Amino acid sequence: MKVIQKFKGTITSDPLGITKTWVGSDVCGNYKGFFCDTPPDNHSATAVASIDFNGFQLGAPTLQGFLDELPDLALFHANSNNFSGTIPDKILKLPYLYELDISNNKFSGAFPSVLLFPNNITFLDIRFNFFSGSVPSQIFSRQLDVLFINNNNFKAKLPANFGNTPVLFLSLANNKLTGQIPSSIGKASSLIEILFLNNQLSGCLPYEIGYLKGLTLFDVGNNRLTGPLPCSFACLDKLEQLNLAGNFFYGPVPEVVCALGNLENFTLSGNYFTEVGPICRNLISRGILNLKNNCVLDLPFQRSPIDCAMFFSRPRWCPFLQSYYTIPCKPSHSPRASTRQSKAPPLTHSSLIKHRL
């Protein structure tokens, strides 16, 4: 209780009157945002096990001396507050902390270095802050299930060990990342959803993406990527959402990719694709494939001939070009369902909104 009262004294803003409930000795019963449970190492005791400050709009210059002084804490969720400062180094000593959400706050500076050391965190959400600099290579070696770092000011290239990550859900969207997507991505076999959209990534897509057999969402919209769409995408049998809009991709749209049985949203608008076959045309007629603003002569809503001619007047080249026509599997697409079921939005797409997840 002393730790909480000390933290209460540092609060600079509390428009919802949350801290008015932080009085008396019954932390577990009366203190809004605090939840108690029995610690794993002492079943006769009760301690603060989780904190949910989501949407409280609290302001404080630091979490030092608070977050790191609750030894039995397992979850800390603080979306949509006005916290700043640095992440306390001593959180490494919290043996049960596995979820850390400080999204939509006022944190700034480099990627929090304390999070790069071995810890028990499996859910890390630092989106909608003001972090900057590079994304450290060490974070892709941490045993995370969820990593959301979107809507910050991260720059520089993605590290070569990018594919070492065991993450299931990864959002890098709305930063200023540059360079190519590392070919090591093909080793990130646990990936289910990944967002690269709205960065400054360039180069060609590595065909190794086709090794991500569990992938349901792949989004690289609004970057500076180019080259053909790798035929290896035909191996992504579980893929439901594929967005390559707003780049410089060109060439034919592979029919083997359009034949994927689970595609619900396939967006190629704003590129320079030139050919589309009958399977892909069927997706267009069904509202699944968006090919607007490309260079397909017999489709409506395409770029002007001058625009397309200017683009193709410059040499186009990708390394290991033959790999773009390689399919590292035997495609076995299930029949496409006749009706599309209503589903919850993908978790990574939900991360693009400031609210709590």
C-alpha cells in the first residue's frame, strides 16, 4: 500500500478522479485499477497481481518506484494515459510479469533497453508513443508471443536476425523503417499476422515469405517495395488478408496466389501490375481482389498509359529473379467457401487504433 500511496503523490493529472478511490487499507477491494490474487509462492497471502489503468488518462513523470516495486505483478496494462520517463530497470526482477502494455502514452527516446534483457514478458505493447532510433536486434530473440511497436518514430533497417523471432502477432506499422525485408523472415515460422504498412521499406519481397505456413495476414501497404509478387505466396494456405497496395510492384499477378482458398481481402491497388488471369479475375468480380490503379489494359480504373510507360522506361531488377517463380511447396488449396463468415478483425489491425486491445 505504501508503494501505491507514494505513486499517488506523483500523479500530475487525474481527470476521471481515479485516485480518489485509492484510500484506506483495502487495496484489493476499493482501489480502482488494482486486482489481487494469491502469489504462486505463497498461497496463504494476497497481493497485487495485475493493474489495469487502460483509459484512465493518468499523468505521471515516471513509473520508477511503482511498477518495479510490486513483486507479484503479472500484468500491467496502461493504454491511453500520460505516463512518461523510462521503463524501470528493476522490472527484470519481477518474476511473474508477462504482459506489459504502455501503449498510447508519452514515452520517448530509444527502444527501452531494459526490455532487451532476458525476462518473462510474452506480450509487449509500446505502440502510439514517441520512441525513435533503430529497432534493436535483441528484441527478435526474446520469447514473445505479441510485439506491437507500431505508431512510433523508429527508423533504420530491420536487423538480419529478424527471422529469429518466435512472435505470433507482430506490428511494425506507421514508423519510418527503411531497407529491405530480411530474407531471414522465412525462419519466423510462428508468425500468424504481420504488419509492415506505412513505412519506407524498399527492395523486393524475399521469396522466403512462402515458408510462413501459419500466416493469415501479411500487410506491406504504402512502402517503396518493388519487383514481382513471388509465386511462393502460393504456399500460404491459411492466408486471409494480403495487402501490397501503394508500392511499385509489377508484372503478372500469379494465378497460383489468386487460387489460395482462404483469401478474403487481396489488395494490389496503386502498383504497376500488367497481367491478370481468369482465377484472379474471378476474385475481382467477387470483390476480393482490388487491382485499381495498375497497368492492366482491359480493366477499368487503371493508371494512364503515359504513367505506365514512364515507369517501365526505367530498368527494373530484383536479385535472384528466378526465385520469384519458385514454389517451395506443393500447393493444395482447399475449395473456396461459397459464403464468407463474419469474423473479428485481425489482432494486428486492431493495434492500429489507439484504444486498448
